[in-house]
Amino acid sequence: MTTTTSRYRRATPADYVQILALQSANYIQNLSEEERNEGFLSAQFTHQQTAAIAEDLGAMVAVINEQVAGFLCAFRKEFDTGSPVIAKMLRSYDRLAFEGRPLSAYKSYIYGPVCIAREYRGRGLLRGLYEAQKKDLAGQFDIGVAFVSRNNSHSLSAHVAGLGMIEAGDFEVKDNVYATLAFRVPPKSQ
């Protein structure tokens, strides 16, 4: 068995085409029912949105053999995604709680979307991207906040059981229920 080494870094403009291709390959509308059981993306960003996210807080990429094998985005609450799901989640911050306080009491950013190429799943890339993002954003935020469709049990398990994110509550958009997850961002290391 050959081992592949992955490295994690912030995305550059040269990565955007590969990020968009990976996103499209895992978008819910492009997957069979069986493929959806392995996880899916609920929304797609345009090239322009991907560039704006990458040039702001950033998108981390996992690179294997010079190819993007996975990505994880981060953006500010103020970033206009045009997403009704994100808008509803943000409106829920006063009633969703983490460590006994409403999400609105923290300086936070939005984690996600995250996507790992099917052929590289189960190899620790999600954890690698998560740790690289937290290190990159250390000291800038108190917490990160993610949301996962309750219908996406694979992703929910990966984030709660796998990464240890804490459920802060649910919200609903168009008959879809989403779990809101939160996690601590470390202080800036010396």
C-alpha cells in the first residue's frame, strides 16, 4: 500500500477551479440517493464567492499529489452569501447556546462548507483541515459555528463524534432542519 502525504494551506486563486469541481461533484442535486448517504453539500458557491471567501478569512485546502483533495471555508458573519439558510442561522444566535451562553455573546465566524473528495475520505483530512483552520484563525475569534442538515447523518457524525463539536440547537428552513454546531477557537499562540 502506498502512503500519500497531505499538506494543508490556505487556498490560492490557482486552486479555485479544483475547489469548484470538488464542490460540484458533491452537491446534493448531482448525487444519487446512495451517494448522499456518504455526505453531501447543500449549496454551491460561485467562482466569485469562492474567491471572496478565500481572500477574506480563507479557505483551507488539503493537497495530495498537487491536487486539491478537500477544502474547508471560513467566513465572517457579516459576509453576504445570499443564503437563506445562513441568514436564518444568524437570526437564531440569541436562542442557540454554547457553554451556557447564547451564540450572539461570542465573537464568532462561520465554519464551512467542508468537502473531502470521495477517494480520500476516512484518511483524516477533515481533522487536518479543521486543525489547520483553527490554527490559522487562532486569537481572532472565540468560537466557530457550523450548521449541518439533519438529513446529512454522515456529516453530522463526522463533526460531532469525529471532531467533538457541540450541538447548540436547531433551526429550520423550508422544512429542512439544521443542527447548529459550535467549537472553541484557540487563543493566538506565542
